[in-house]
Amino acid sequence: MKSNQLTSLKIGLAIIIFHLHGPCHSQPTTPLGAESHALSSIRLGAQNTWAAYNNPCDMHADTILRIGLSTQRPYGISDLKSATLCAIFNGKQAAFGGYYNYLGYSVSNNTLAGFSASKNLSKMLSLGIGIGLISHHVRAEQRTRQISISLSGKHEIQHNKTLYFLIENGLPSSTAVSTFVNSYAGISFQLNAKLTWLNQLHVSPETRAGLQSGIRYKLKQHFVLLIGINTLPASISFGCILTLSKININLAFRSHQVLGFTPAISSEWLKV
């Protein structure tokens, strides 16, 4: 088999697996941003720019504006590109976000774009909504388009325990193959001033239930270590967050049993 045929076969296999266990835009299951990748695809409990898509209830933070860029190289394949742009604006009681994600190569690509909003109903409770447009293109021609909506909630039951939920639904479309529903439930424990333990259950009618667990450990004042494990597929990931003044830099490495590691890097600018 010729080298270019082998490359195309490898890319095709990577896209199929990446779509099943990555940001699949016919059925999104994996979060955006390097921090969530380092935590084995946990969408809940991260107050960063990518909460605009991952979980709108996490958009509330002590910042007025956040702008983030993220990129990754799925399974180290140079021809396969993935990039994300996100932004969040925080008001007194409400937060608003937007996102755009691209995944693909020269022949085929998927895009995901949308907006989200969240409101603090009390000091302990937040609700969020989101709407997204999922598109698939082949050789610059749009083949499918589907709208998705999401509803999320966050409830701090104690000062060190927080509950989360997120439901994501792909609406019927004349061009999309099928609808989808993804449900997430999670809990985070603030074990001490340096250590946070996050747990997430993901349920979808199309796949088996998957459990993700991760820790966020503040090793130093400006350096956070991230480690995560996933049961579907069985994998481990790790990464870190480096804070430099008003800029956060996130690095992540996520493993796959067949295709190896996916490196990712994110950067976000904060305006307090």
C-alpha cells in the first residue's frame, strides 16, 4: 500500500475514533479546551473560557472578560487540525459566552459554533442554557447541519461540595443522520486549599455510561497539576495550568489505546 494511502487510512481511522470519543460534531461528547482534556473529558467544574460550551454555569468568575484560544493535534497526526476560539463576558448576575471549534483536514471538516448564557439564582444555585450549530463539510461543500440546545445547573450544597448537571440535545434536521441526547451529572469536592477532586458520569442512548474522575492540585501559587482517568474508553490524561499575570496557559496530553497521545495547548486572557 502506498504511503499516501496509509496516511489517508490513518487519518480516516483517527477521525472516526476522535469523533466517537472526542468533539464529535454529529454527537458532541467531549469538552473544549486543554484543561478538560487533561481531566479526561470532564466538562463540569472548571471556571475557564471554555465553560462557554462545556458548562455555562461555570462561566461565573471574578473576571469581566475572558478570551481563549485552544489547539490540539489529534493522536499526533499533522494533517488533522483542531482549533477553538471562546469568549465570556460576566455581568453582575448573568454571564454570556460564545465559541467556535474546527476539526478536520483537507477533504472533510466539522465545525461547532454557538452561544450560551447563565444566571445566578442565588449564592448557591446557577442555571445555564446554550444553543449551537453543528456543521459537516466535505470538499468545501456543506453536507449536514444540526442545531443543539443545552440546559445546565450548578448547586453548591456545602462550601466544599458542588453538584452539577448538563443535558445536551441535538434537534431533528433534514440533513443530519439522527438526533442525540447527552446527559452529564457530576460532583466536585474541595478537599483542601490545594486539592480539588472532580467526578462526572456521562450517559447517552447511543453508548454505554462512562465515568470520568480527575484531580486539580495547586502545586505552587501559579502552577496547577491536572490528572484524569476515563472508563469509556479506558484512558489516562494529564496536564498543567501556568498562570502568568492575566494569562493562563494550559497543557494537556490525552491517551488512546490504539492511536497514542493527543497533545493540546490552550491560552486565555483575563480582564478583572
